Amino acid sequence: MMLSSYLLAQSIHISTKNMSLVLNAQTGKELKFVYFGQKLSDQDLNSIEKTEAARFAAYPAYGLNCTQENALSVQHADGNMSLEMAVQSVDKKDDNHAVTTTITMKDKVYPFYVKVNYKAYKDVDMIETWTEVNHGEKGIVMMTEFASAYLPIRKGNVYISHLYGAWGNEGKLVCEPLTPGVKEIINKDGVRNSHTAHAEVMFSLDGEAKENEGRMIGAALCYSGNYRLKVNTDESEYHHFFAGINEDNSWYNLKKDEIFTTPALALTYTKEGLSGASRNFHKWGREYKLANGNTLRKVLLNSWEGVYFNINEEGMDQMMADIASMGGELFVMDDGWFGVKYPRKNDHSSLGDWEVDKTKLPHGIQGLIDAAKKHGIKFGIWIEPEMTNTVSELYEQHPDWVIKAPQRDLVLGRGGTQVVLDLSNPAVQDFVFGVVDNLMTKYPDLDYIKWDANASIMNHGSNYLTKDNQSHLYIDYHRGFEKACQRIRAKYPKLTIQACASGGGRANWGVLPYFDEFWVSDDTDALQRVYMQWGTSYFFPAIAMASHISAAPNHQTGRVIPLKFRIDVAMSGRLGMEIQPKNMTENEKNLCKNAIAEYKNIRPIVQMGDIYRLQSPYNHIGISSLMYVTPEKDKAVFYWYKTEHFVNQHLPRIPMAGLKADKNYKVHELNRIDAHPLVFEGQVFSGEYLMSNGLEIPYNHRVRGVQPDYSSRVLYLEEVN
Ligand code: GLA
């Protein structure tokens, strides 16, 4: 059936279980976009061929349609700035998981080619699209625009939801109507690309986005570098959506026979609202993108907020003993362990000198790994391989390895000395690969690496690239980064690697194929995390979102939040701790110990389950609530966070979602601190009741007469007969 509808006249039907994308591909003519949305029947497919206008090019190119926005724009070797692309052939490749359709186009005059690819997954509603550009012209073709994809979206009442933010405030959500003019979401950091904006968006077609209903298009650009997402709302019936590499200061000189491949744009469509689109991104992400997406993550303690740079053997041993005693499975030693000539005492020096500082750690890394073994846990370590400081042996030996323009002074970053290594240079790629490879060769028992990146490209200039190709810096940096990552993954597929980039600077599906998780933010304040994790969960699954219990007062906000609330928030992601356990009371340690034990039980539901966001903190009605449900819908975890505290406050009751209406579920509260169990503890309710009414959650905790201002609940639901 697939084949017959696929070949229908000149129509190309690209489909997943619930989605269709239709193109018109007449040989010798421009490739046209016809339809994207809900899956079409053969009948509908037949009819829309006659009724849909197919007005827009599927991959518009500049030159003969100059008044419109385009995806591709070049200057040919002879100076001509126009393109006229015509379909040459259509090919289809079927692998186990997906069918990839490739439409090859050739310019009508020039030996200039574009392949447009669509990879449609069989078991998840996701289509990835990207292009490959090449030519046989005598000389260089200069590419000035090279989007990955274009999608027309029918006007109506379309809203765009996207994430913005800053250091310490990543993943903030905004949902706004698309109005006439151009809406651009861009990144120019050069290294990290998800602090100030995100390369993913959702379009709700039926007005302001709702969590669990409404037609929704989701789009995620899978790219680690600078990007541009653009929606042009012009005088036509459509919004015109483009996504790809940010071309600013990055025009590309394409040599004869060189293939320029754009990063993939992943597209999904659902009728189940924002959460429905998130479930599609999460499933696709875990199955096909995220490193080790089907392996449960360990509960860890990271040393950063506990000791910062004050690493020493005794301190590390104490932290390992403490996390082991609370049931944790892994200890990660953060920054401050390295540097021989220039010991890393603060952020002013030593990046690049990845030799252990024996004054701090006389028995070296092996000593710590042995200690971890003794405590029955695994050991992990922090590195920042793409960077150096001007105060380092690496910089002394290779001053030409840093990104810098000739004749200009260095612009210095963190600590007044940090600079970025030039990953366009293969020698630097070898070095970066070597940072991980040397550690893993010497210490094969290392279980986890936190890979940080704390600087932007501030100086445009490469010592490696030729003077004609200086504009390739941003693109070649990320090609180099990807090559190094690919080598690491080929050799160490099972190693857990966290993408940290001054917090949440590397939450992107172009990064995550090489990383198991990312650090959501350097801000560990549980209240602010409710907001950040909410937004981040639009596109990324809980298994990838590192979420740590930290100290009170919080080190970033100074806010004092009860441990119970801090635990409950961290437990909605990949649970960890980032605290000095030495400073915790026995009571606090016991709460954490209990929470870790509870988390281990619900871990498969949180990390592998389907998300249903129920009440947004951005609605500012005093509560935020979400839940995870197993694919079988037999188990679920429900989270409820009070985000404001007033006397005699009236909060809404939260209907649940994602359960089976006709099945019964038993309710059990996790992380209980109240003297008495909830009235519904152990009670059984139908899915229908829970999804129509929810449960009446008490607004406050009752702990020996005290009603602290923060309250939160975690409920475990299990199907019973
Ligand atoms: C960055 C990271 C932090 C920590 C420090 C160490 O800021 O985001 O988590 O690792 O570097 O210097």
C-alpha cells in the first residue's frame, strides 16, 4: 500500500503512522510542497492531487522568484546569482526503522545539484528532512543561504511556542501569536546554542497552545552550532517557516564535487497538543537520537556545589561514602582536579592540562576509582576539552590552536583567561578526542564524563583555515566537534557523557546523539527549576534532563526551599544530588535516602514513560503539575508543586491524563513527610475518575503543626484488578 500511494502520479506520499507529507515531483519541474499534517487515506490523497494548489516550492531557491524568502541562495562560479532547480529523480531507501525518500534536483542550466531528503520513521511520528548540495562547476560556488528545510503553515490562528532564556534561566517558555512580519529565533554563540534561545519550536494551529489537545506541528533543528529559525508571515495565506544553520558571517565556498550537507530538521504533527508533540520528540529522541537512550541512568552526586574547586582526596572520599550511604550509584568529581605546572585553583588557569594535580590527589584518579569501588559506587569526572586558558601549558605549547584573528588581541572569556580551541583544525580534533581517550585508556573504569563548554567564540579567526575560507569557521568548528564526538562514541559507546555548557547551553538534538544527558541549568533553585524543566520538557525527555537536589539557601538565588520540595522537583528528571552531604542533618540524609530508594522504583516510568503536562507554572495560578505514564498505561507518577503560598488560597484541582479510563489505579504517596497519610492513600480509583476529577490534594504539609510555604506531592499510581 505504501508503494502504491508513494508512486501515485507525480505525487510523493511520505508518511508515518499518523502523519502525511505530500510533494509534487514532476520530472523537469520544480519540486512542490502539497500537504503536511494528519495521515491521509488513499482516497484523500487522490482527491487532494486535484484540489490542493501546490503553490510553493518544497525547497525554494533564489533567482527567479526574488520577492520571496528562500531556503537556498548561491553565486555560481561565473557570478550568476540565480537558481532554477528541476526534479531529476526520486529514490527511496528502506532501513529497519525508517524510509528515506530522496528527491534529486538539478539546475536547468548549471551542473548544480540539490538532494532533498525526508526520513520518515515507522514507529514514531517524526520526519527528518535535510539537503545535500553539490556542483560540477569550474571554480567555487558561494553559498549565502542554506536552510535545512522550508515548511508553509496555513494561516488561521497559529501560535508559536518556543524557549528563550539566559545563563541560570534556561528553557523559559513563551507562546505567542504569529503576526505579520518576520519572527526569527537565532543563535550566534559559536559553541553553545541553547542558553538564550532554542532551535526547537511548536506551532499550535488552533489558537493558543493547549497541553493535551489541539493540532500541533513540532520542529527541532538537530544542530550543535549557530542556527536560524525564521517564520515569515507575508501577504499570502501562509506562514513560511525556514530552519537551518545561521548563515551570518558564514557564507560557504563550495568546491567542485564537495557535498554540503545541512543538519536535519525533525518534524512532528499531532492532534494531542503540546504534550502529544513532546511525547513524539521524547520517543524518537530516546530510540534514535540520544546516546544510550534506552538505558536507565544512575543516581549520582556531583561535587561542584558541595566543594567547588576545593578538591582533595579526603573530601572526595567523604562525599563518596555519603552518597553511597544514601543509596546513590555514582560520584562525579567536578572542576578543580587537574593542572601540574598551573594547578587549577579557580577558573583563571589550567584548562587543557588534563593531568591530575597530585598535591590535591596524591593517589591520582586511580586512587579515587579504587575508593569508589570500595564504597560500591561508580566514579565520573569533569573535563572541558574544547577550551584552554592563556595560563596553561597547552596554550604555551600551541598558541596557534586557539580561535583568534591575526593581528588582533585575544578576547578573553571566563576567569579573564579562557579561550576556545580551533576545532576546524584536525590536530585540535585529535587533541579533543585524546582528552577522553587518554582518560579512558588509563582508567577504563571511569563510568561518566561531564563535558563542559564555558565560552563563546568571541574572536572570529582561524589559524588553520585558509584566508579564503575564514567564513567557514563556525561551520567547521561544529564539524570538528562532531568528528571528535563520533570517534569517542565509536570507541566508548557505553560511557555516560553529560553535555554541560555553563548549564543548559547544549540542549539540542544535534548534540545529544553523542551525549547521554545534559545539565539543564547551573541554577539549581527548585522553584525556578519547575519553570525551566517545564519548558525544557517540551522537546527533551526526563532521562536526558539532569536535575539535582542542592543546598538551602540555594547558591544561585539565595532562596530557602524545604528539602521535600527540592527532592520532588529533582525527582521529575534524571535525579542526582549536588550538595555537601557533610552539612546535612541525619534527618535530611534519611529523607534523601528514602527518596533515592523510591526513585529507583519509579525510574523506568520517569525516564522511559510518556509525559502528560497538566498545569503550567506559566499560568501563574499557584500550581504546576505533570505526570509520566508507562506506554502500557499500567503505572504512572503524578507531580504536584505549589508555586505560591497565601493564606486561604484556592487552588484548582488537577485532572490527570494518559491513564486507561476503564481501569482502576491504586494511589500511593511517595516521599511522604506528613505525620498522617493522605486520605486517598491506598485507595483505588478508575482512570475515568482520575482523568475527570483528579484528587483533592491538601494545600499544605502537616508536620508537627508546621505548615511550610512550599508544598509538593508525588503520587505513584498502579493499575489493580
Ligand atoms: C560550569 C558548569 C558547572 C561547573 C563549573 C565548573 O559553570 O556549568 O556545573 O561544572 O563550570 O567550573
